[in-house]
Amino acid sequence: MLNPKTRTSAKRPRKIGIDCLFADPRTTFGTWVLAKNLLEQTTLADPETDYVIFITTRAVRDFNVRRANLRVRVSRWAGMSVVLRLLYQNIVLPLYIRWSGFSLLHSLGNYGPLFPLVPSVVTVHDLLAQFDSENTNDLHLRIRALVLDFLMRGSLKRARAISAISEFTRRQLVARFPFSSGKVRVIHDALPAGRSTMTPDPELVLRKYRVAKPYILTVGLFPPHKNIGLLIEAFAKLKRERGVPHQLVLVGNAQWTFRGLTQLVASEGVNAQVVFTGRVGDDELACFYTGADLFVYPSLMEGFGLPLLEAMANGVPVVCSNAGPLPEVAGEAAIFFDPADVEDITRAIREVLETPQLRARLIAEGRKQVERFSFRRTAEEYLKLYREVLGSNESLAGSGQR
């Protein structure tokens, strides 16, 4: 960060902190994408404000945004455990930003410090932890949901403003925390520019993971709300009843649900046609998208649904669940199904695979839909929100510089 004393202006520049201590590129994928791209765009659009991002050593390796008005502050011990991170976030961080003259703190991970000490903004992505805890007997998930509920309630009460990444998330948030209704607004997530660019040879990538065309693709296997079990059942049904020649390619880390999914694959008799790739790199993921005949997203609940836009950007027709914010994100560019109904999932997949005109329409609509979600627009909305929170039109955005 530039020393304020070296600025040509006598006025002290604003300083905005971005709390990304939660971020782990391996597990908090969508929120980490938002953090990186939001900072890339806001620091470019608002060069007169100093930005400081707070991250752990695990995330800093994947953070490549470089700006004169951006400083990276890394906490090694905040990344060692959840307990240490919460202590840092609620004690060290508020004191540091207060003593260092920050104007505002923006926490991007569903909650922020319980007592931020400066005006704060909190971005809420989803209430998935609460959803999963209500639909499972797993004690770990239930305890996690209780802790998150406490942290969200406290930090949202004290936030000056709250952003939700979809209208669906906003409605969920207001229903659970009614006090938030007057200060929450929707600022959509977006697709990073250039994210679909491939560098590896697609054929080599598919061969590496033993994937053969044609195939149906889905991305994200964990936690349980991803609903992969019913997708496997629908795929097996298509194999039995329609004899489709496709593989089903499941990209992502299934974690502790993996054993149950592999047992289901075996019981359905589709071992040879289902491929679990595990976690893949961004470039490899682009190769999987571009080679797919169809992208299926059977999720029971999401905060946004970024993979839908990724598939559309890569020219893949989409069928997806009608749950949560997915209709909001997909618009007219997808065929929807009831995620709790195997017959309906099967119907939607079959309809697109067997109707070339429908496939062509979905691909065309998908490319148009992607254009509605850009990080430049998202950054402009956040800069507008920062101005409102700080009660001033000074400096923040509006310069039009790109």
C-alpha cells in the first residue's frame, strides 16, 4: 500500500478493509471467486481509495491481484484452525482496523466481527449450513449451523449494510433474521471474465481422467444438498430405458459422501459409465465443460449457482433444479426439473439430449444470459453501497476509469 504521505493530494485517502479470512480456494470456491474478482474491479474503478485484503497463507498463494492501491495482509495463525480464525476476526482485526484509520470493513464470508468498531458491510452468500443441518442427523453439521447462526445474527445486527448474492438468499435472510430487512440489498455474483479460457489439450485432460465422449457433466458433489444421488438414479434409468451412450462425469470432491455415492453407482449397475474425477484445476474444468453434451445441476439449495453460468459460457446446454435461486440465475437458458423427483430429472435430461433444436436454443440463450452477470457491474454496485454506508459521494467510484 502506498504511504499516504507520498500522495500528491493533501487529503488522507479512504481505507477499506476486505475480510477474507474465511477463504480457502479448495473449499470456499464461489466466495473466493467473488473476493478476487471484486477486488480486481473495485481497485481499478476506485484508484483513490486504499484497499487492504485480510487473508490466510492458504489463500494468498491463489491471490494474484496487483494494484498500487491494494495491500495484502496475511495472517498465518488465523488459517491454522477455525477457533484461531474466529479469535483473530473478532479481536485482532477490529482493533487493527480501528487503530489504523480504516473507513469501512467489508466481510465477504456470511458474517464478520461481532463488534467491528468501524462501519461494516457483510455479504451473505447462502444459508446452506442451516439448510443442511435441518435435513440431516449429522451432529457435526448441526453444531456448525448453530455456531454460524450465532455469528451471523451478531454481525448482521451491527452491520451498516448487508448484501445478498441473489434475491432468493435475500428472502431467506429476511425470513430468518427479520431485523435485516431494512438494510439488505441484492448484488448478484458474476462470472469472471476469461474464466472459460483453456490452456491444456482437452483430449489429453479427458484421457487423464478416463472420460470418453459423449458425456453428461455435473460439478460439485458435496455437501448433501448437491443431490448427486438422485442424479445417479436418473442417469441409470436413462441407461436402462433409453440406452443413452453417455458417461456421467462427476467433478468435485465428494468428501465423506463418496462411499455412499460409489455404493449407489454399483447398486444401479452403472459402474463403467460413471466417472468421479475428484477436484480439478480451473483449466481442466474448462475442458470438461466444452466437451460435455449436457450440464446437469440437481442441487436442492444454493446461494447463487455459478456453475450454471460457467456451463453457459462454454456453450453447453443446461438442465437444472427449479429450487432456490437457480431459476433466477438461469432465466430462459435452462430446462428445469423437480430435484426431488427422479422421473422429472430423467424427463428433462432426455428432452434435451433427444431434441437438437432445443439444444441449439439453450446454447444461444445461455450465451445471452451470461452477459447479464459481470463483475464490472457487481463492483459498481458495491462501490455505490460503500458510498451510501460512508454517507459521502467522495472518491468512491464514478470516475469511470477502466
